[in-house]
Amino acid sequence: MTAAPEALTRPVIIGRSSSHFTRITRIFASEMRIGHSFQVLRDIMSSNPEDYGGNPALKIPSLRTPRGTWFGALNVCRELWRQSSPRPRVVWPEDLDQPVLANAQELVLQAMSTEVALIMSRVGGAGDSSAHHAKMRTSLGNMMSWLDENASSALAALPPHRDLSFLEVSLFCLVTHLEFREVLPTAPYSELNRFCQRFSTRASASETPYRFDA
Ligand SMILES: N[C@@H](CCC(=O)N[C@@H](CS)C(=O)NCC(=O)O)C(=O)O
């Protein structure tokens, strides 16, 4: 039997270089040393699921593999980890068994989603004067303050013998994205900035800078 050409078996990440959920998966792919291609979603306003790798939610990222397509950052990261060899020691959200850790993960993902809602309302031309918009901004500010206050205790509570954690990757992608998209100034969050400085020394972080795809 002839082996399938590598181009057909290589996983494909579908996303955008400016997307924080996509960057999580690109950092994982780099850390897991998974050769892959990157398919850019050109039109974020497209209502064709095929543009999103078949995701009916019309969200990126997705990961196309010979076994099927995985929707959403966490699913994608888990599959990249399953494909890696040797498998790095990764701390996943379900391993976070203390309130400070589990709550930090919850707030990172919620803040990322709130940021998406704020950016999409800007892209979609909605004004930012509604009461809901104001509430989202308050909520985002509250979440970032909580994360800044609790970052050091949460990070110290992570299992020490790890290669990577979904919490750290997603926190890094959130904080750096807020600055990149000018959603919120991040200078006041000194603990989060200290963490980002440390995390940015990883090759996986410097290989995946945010930028707007041409
Ligand atoms: N649950 C998804 C959320 C992904 C998400 O919100 N992605 C953003 C880009 S960072 C998106 O697709 N935005 C387009 C839209 O909201 O219409 C995940 O965890 O990956």
C-alpha cells in the first residue's frame, strides 16, 4: 500500500493570525511539534460554515484532520496533544481542582468571549452606546482586575511538573490580544504583564505574533 502524501495527512488549522482563540492552537501546535498548514479565514463576516471548516457556529479555530474536523480551541489543542510524540505533560482545564485555578480558567475564557463580542459589534457596525455594551465593558474590566489580583496565586498553584497548561496559553493569548486590538489598555495589570513577559520567551509565542492577515 502506498503511504498517503504528507500534504494530505498534515492537519490544517483554520483561523486567523489576529485571533486569540486561533493563537492558542498555534502555540499548542508549536509546543507539540506538530507539522501543520494554516488556512486563513478571509471574511470573518462570512455566513458559510464551510469557510470555518464546517463549524455551524461560524467560529474559528477548527482543525481538519484525516479523522475529521475538530471545532473550537480546546478540542483542537487536545487533538494536537493526542497526535504528539512524545506527549508533553499538559495541565488541562479539568485538572484545575482549586477555586483560584478553576475560576481563573473560567474568567480567561469568558473574557476572551466578551472581547470577541465587543470586537464583532465594532466590525459589524453596531454602536457602542447600548446598555449591554456598557455592561460588557464593565464585566471585562472586572474580570481583568480579578485575574491580575489572582494571577500569582493561581500560577503558583499549577502542578510544578508540567510542560504546558491550557490556562497559561489562554491567559497569554488574552492579555496580549487586548493590547493588540486596543480593546483595553493592559499597562495597569502588572502581574499579568510580568507573566506575559516570562511566557513570551517561549519559541511558540515568538513564532505566532498577532497580525492582520493580508
Ligand atoms: N468556542 C470557540 C470560540 C471561538 C471564537 O469566538 N472565535 C472568534 C475569533 S477569536 C470568532 O470566530 N469570531 C467570529 C464571530 O464571533 O462571528 C472556541 O473556544 O474556540
